[in-house]
Amino acid sequence: MVKTIAFHSYKGGTGKTTIAANLSTLLVSRGFNVLLIDMDVYAPSLHVYFNSQPEKWMNNYLLGDLEFPDVVYDYTHIIQDFYLPDSSNIKKGIFNIVFSNPKKEAITSLDLQNRESSKTQMLKKMLYLREKTNPDIKYDYIILDTSPGIRHWSINTLAIADIIILSLKMDHIDIEGTKQMASDVYKSFINFGAKSYLLLNRTAGYCSPSLSNKEMISKPGRFEFTMLEQSETMTELENYLKMDVVSTIPCYCDIQFERQEFVTVLKYPHHPFVGKMNELINKISQTN
């Protein structure tokens, strides 16, 4: 049975798109069939991430212009392109992507349609999404990259998810905003059977600061305090929201500041980030 996973956040910049893209790609490399959908309709970015220029969009489906299979693009080749010839016998899955239109008029049109038409009808399009996929492809996972915050399309996207992963950074504004949003909204989804988890991104700990003299080794410094504070914050969040932390991903500056980041799990298969993605997959696969 297909698992639908939505990545959500209180505000933008928490790494949802990067994690969703890399998680999807790694699942395909394990042999699973994956459908990745850009539901961040207000600020879509998957088309940039995959350097794509599609002519058909998720917007066309939501507005009733096209059927859902018409807006799906096959990107299985990007996984195949990164594998060596001697790995050709390894079973790989199918990788399909649906992009959202970034043009202003497309976003405005979708928002206007939502106001004028029945919101129930728009929700039905999302709820029926799994049934409207290509009947020739049996997806194992549908991965949804959502808009941040509490907006119509992000709420509709969360409504069809079996698993909700709420990503946040370890800063005060993000933490407090996440606590408020999750308290207000997530209870309804959990009551209807969705599993929700916290994912802490860009945490401290990947690079320890250098020590200029040996005396500093025995003295607790700012780095040690940050690590302790971070651990306490994780525990506080879990207790307050009654949600488990499914993963903590350190701030990998070499990825963050890459001019054109592209599927780290393929480009740098031995990077620690790949280990974090594999851990996340293992935990997700154990979720009933």
C-alpha cells in the first residue's frame, strides 16, 4: 500500500525541498516507485532543483485543465545516469515528479479559483489524487513538498498524508512558531490517523570549533553549551507537542553553500548527509 509523506514547516528555509528531493531519489535507488509532487504552490522550487522546464503543471490538474497523469514527468533517468555500468543489475524503482508553476499569473489564477469555487471540490481533487495516478505504475511512496505555514493548499496537502514530517531550524522564532502551529493544526490530522514527526535541520555538531590552546579543552565553552541547549530543546519540543524527533540533520555547510545543489545522495554517496537520509528512510519504513 502506498505511503504518502508530506514535508511541512512553520516558515520557509527549513530544507523541505532538499530533503524531499533527496529522500525520494534514495528511495528510488532502493527499488521503490516514487511520485514527488511540488505542492508549494506559492513559491515552487522543484523545477529549479531538477533544472526542469516543464510545460504541464500541478496547477493544470487543480484547475481542471488536465488529468493528473498528464502532468507527471518521468525522471528515472537521473538515478540511472549516476550508476556505474557494473551496477546495472541492481533493481531501481520509477521516479516521477509533478511540478508547480512559478509564474505569478498561474499562482494568482489558482488562488482566485480557490476563492470562487467550492473549497470542497478543490479538496476532493487532493483526496482523489492517489486514485488518479497512472494505473500502470504502482507507487510505493508519494512525497509532498508543501507550502510553509497555515495556508489553504498546505492544509489540503496535509489532509491526504499518512505521515507528516514537520521540519524546523534551531532558532527561537522557528521553534516558537512551530509549537503554536502544531498545537493549533496537527491535532486534527493525528485524530484522523496521520503520524506526525519533528525533523530538526541544520543543527550544531557537524564541525567542532578548533581549539587555539590546550587549556580550552578542559573548560566548557560556547560549543558545549550550544550542544547541551540543543539537546534540551529537542526534549522540550517532544514533550510539548507529543511528537517524536524522527531525525536531526546537522548544518552541512558544504551542501548549503553549493552554488547549484543537486541531489547530494547521488553526487556524493559517501557524504554524512546520505547516512542521515538512510536513517530517515529506515524509520519511515517502520511506520504503520
